[in-house]
Amino acid sequence: MGDGMSQTVDRALTILASLGEGPASLEQAAGRIGVHKSTALRLLRTLEEHGFVHRQSDHRYRLGGRLFSLAQQALEGIDVRQVSAPYLASLNERYGHTVHLAVLEGAEVLYLDKVEARYPCSDSWLGPASRIGKRAPAAATAAGRVLLADLSEDQLAAALENQEFPARTPRSLRSADELRTELTAVRRQGWALDQGEYEEAVNCVAAPIQGIDGTAIAACAISAPARVASVSELSRLLPELLCTVEAVSLAYGGSPTPRWCENRCGAKHAVRASHT
Amino acid sequence: MGDGMSQTVDRALTILASLGEGPASLEQAAGRIGVHKSTALRLLRTLEEHGFVHRQSDHRYRLGGRLFSLAQQALEGIDVRQVSAPYLASLNERYGHTVHLAVLEGAEVLYLDKVEARYPCSDSWLGPASRIGKRAPAAATAAGRVLLADLSEDQLAAALENQEFPARTPRSLRSADELRTELTAVRRQGWALDQGEYEEAVNCVAAPIQGIDGTAIAACAISAPARVASVSELSRLLPELLCTVEAVSLAYGGSPTPRWCENRCGAKHAVRASHT
DNA sequence: ACCGTGCGTTGCACGGGCTGCAATGGCCAA
DNA sequence: TTGGCCATTGCAGCCCGTGCAACGCACGGT
């Protein structure tokens, strides 16, 4: 396959991923990745030994508990998540909208945390169907663009390599050039806006959280269905959002303002840190 | 090492697990599992290709986003979790104690869901440090014994093979025989009690949720620090707990009462299902 | 009871892929 | 520039992963 990678491990991980779509018998699992039964058996046994898959009583394999514990362990290791949690909750309490915490991973954003809207919301993106761990193309989301805006030109070029710009909605950016233009604006203003570019009926504002060296390590985003909050209504929350990310940045030991932006609020941040 | 399993995959998974303890450079990662750097490089590249590890800008490896998405996907696939969530929340709301949902995996219980106590609780087992995905020896917990009680003698013997019975606390069961005696009692009464056997200062009551074929597919447990609720106080919640698991079993399409128990409450179940 | 079928499991010979050594390249600091 | 450190690459040897085939077992139909 690709050069410099292990075929065996590749197959094992493929089989693991395939189990994410539901439990499977040995033969099904082997079929899904196109190897012989005995091969799949050995891979599955190894995965089972490590607890990544578990064999239920009907001899079918399903994802195992080790996956959960590792994922949790990894989440706990991300301290920006701990630090920002009470701030996200505070933002949510005040306006009721969905609040996300996201980081950049390659050309995708990875949602590390989420506080669900305080109003019923069946949208696939904001509702309970959207979960921690979900990913989305960075260029198509406000949080993603805030994080992309912090990359150097080299890093950006590397991240965008081979990236598509699909027209998810009529407003989606369609090329790297359009994106770069947008990123320039994001850098200038210190925040990003998503007017139904990823999901037609969902608007979103996002701002970066600064790490200890001044780089953006995460983004905080407020999202709402268009029928609940228009873009201009969301924009009205910007000062509060900017204050929040500033506070998180300080709490995290980072610099309060992005390297590429000056005009920020300097208000005091009263956050009820209700964590244990 | 062990027979019938893949060395390469074994190493890859070991390296993955080791990353759970924190990011590592290539050399560190290789050192942790005792292989040559070039070997570790190939394994890590493969893991990276699949998104299970991610390379941060300083070239160090950390656990990747795929782990989160897979874990979430797996959790969503477990429908008993969805079904029981509102019931757990209801139990928690009424008494304020920590409520767990657990399944059996080999000789361990795996905690699938958790509603945290409504009072401050710094205990390592009940507090925020205990997370979804955590595991514990089945024999040492109320939830585990409820699930073990449902196994056939063959299954039980298989699960207990090579299991230790460490004296975690003075009250811990110390042998398979003691466990079997206890399981007989559990079967008779339809629930299990943990009087500080796993954690000295934590008591716990648990009852089984019945699947469609009458087997116990999960357990619901109420836990509280001893200084908040004594064993007798927790026991007073038993009728409510039994009603709850009965309701969940019905909602899940299972039989309301365990195969090995008759005297159950037959009260009506008013559960505010506040799910979306 | 018998056999057919389907599936999980095992044994084994072949060769492909994994392994680790050694060398190269890039980066930073002295 | 030099030296050290670390990631990365090339390569020869050979281990170990692979798939074929055979076996055991449970189930169900006749």
C-alpha cells in the first residue's frame, strides 16, 4: 500500500474501523477488508488481547472497552479542555446556544468538547447526534478557519494539500484562494463567522484560544440554528465570546490576544468556575 | 508473544497504549516498547495514516482523533445506553447519588455511562476522575456481581479463569468459592450490594437490566460515599432501583424480571424521559 | 440417525514484509 | 564551522505473516 507503512497493522486498523459500523462475525470481518479468515482471526485475536475488540457470546466481535479508556485518557491529557470547560458552560448558560471546543488536526477540526443547546435542537450538527470526537473539514467551519488563520503559509499549504472544497451549501468556499482571502479577514478581526456554510441552517461564530507561545491551540465556537439566531444576532455575542477566549487563554497561561489582532475587549472576566 | 497473535500488531497496539500516558518522540516511543527506532517509525506512520495517533508540530506523537470518533461511534452503537440514559438521570435527580451503567467484559465491568453525584465528591471512584470507559474487576463490584450472577456455570468458570481475588479492602471477597456463595444470594434477591469492598469508603447497590432474551445485558448501580449514605440508607433505594431497571428492561424490549428472581416490585414506572 | 452446510479453528509451507543496522540529512547550539 | 541529536531512508537477512487445506463442531433438514 502506501510506502513505509506496515501492511499488517494497516489491516488490523482497517478491521478495527470496520467494527465501528457494527459487530461482525469472523467471516464478515475478513470479507470487509478482503483477507483470508485465518488472517483476520489472528488480527482480531491480537486486538482482543489488548482489549480493543471484545468477543460477545455469539462469537461476534465488537469494539472493546480499551477504546473507551484510551480515548478518555487522551481527553483527560488535553488540559486546555479542563481549563476551558467552566467557561464554555458559562457561555452556554448565558445564551443557551451550543458551545464547542475544537482543535486542528491536519485539515480537519476535531471537536474536543461540547455543551449542548438549552433549547430543543434536532439538527444533525448541533443536536445530540453531534458528539465529542466528531470531525469536519477545517475550511468549512468557523472554528476551523480561526485555527487555520494562525498557521504559517507553509503549514497552511501543507494542510491544504490535496484538499477538496466541496459545495456543501451555496455559501461554501470553493477554492484555496477564497479561503486565503477569508483567512486574511479572520486574522484582521480576530474571529470567524460561518453563515450556513457547513450546514445550511446553522450559523456559527468562533474565536481562538491562545497557547503559552501565542499560537492558537484551540477554538471556541458558538453555534445556533438559523431559525433561532440570525447571523447578526450571533455577532452580537462576539464581545462576550472574545472575552471568554481571552480569559481561557490567560487561565491556560497563554497570551490574551492573538498575534495578529489588536482590537479586543479588555473587560474583566467573571466566570463561575463550578468545577470540582 | 502469546500464541496465535501478530507480533507487529501487538507492538503497534502497545505503542498506542503507551501514548496514552502522554505524548512521546519517536525515540521515546521506540524505547518504551523496546524496538528499533525505524520499526517504531513504521508502526507510528501506519497508526498516523489511520488517525489513531497525530503528530504535533514538535514532531512528537500523541493520540489522534480517530480514537475519539471510534469510541463515540461504539458508544452510540450500544442502544441500551441510549434507552437507559433518561432513567439514570431520573434516579440521580431524585437522590443525588452517582449512577452508573455497566456491562460485563470478560472478568471486568466496563462503565458505559455515568451521572455524577449532585453533591461534591472528591472520591477517586465516584468523582470526576472516574470516567466513562473505566474498568474494574467484576467480582469486586456490585454491578459486576449482578452481571456475573447471570452467567452459566461454564461461562462463569471461563470468566474467572486465572482471576485473582486481591484484598482491596478488608471486606473484599477472597476466593471463587466466596464469590459463588455471594452470587447465589444475588440470584435469589435480584440485586447486589457492595459494602466498601472495592473502595473502602464507598457503598453501592446494583440491579440487572434484562435483554430481549432474558439475559442480563447491563447493570445499573447507585453509589455513594459511606459518609453520605450508609448501606442501610442505600438499601432503602432498592425498590426504586428495581423499578427503574424493570422499566429500562421493558423499554429495551427485554423481560421485566430476571430469570432467577420472582419477588419484584410491580409498581408503575413514571419516568420523565427528557431525551430529545 | 445421517449427512450437508456453515462457521470457527488449527497446521503448515512459502515468500513477502518486517526488522534492525548503518548511513544520510536536517536542525540547533556551542 | 563543527559536533551532537534526532528523524528518516536503504538495505540484506530472515522471521513471521499469509492463505490454502483440513478438521471440529453445531445446527437443521430429510
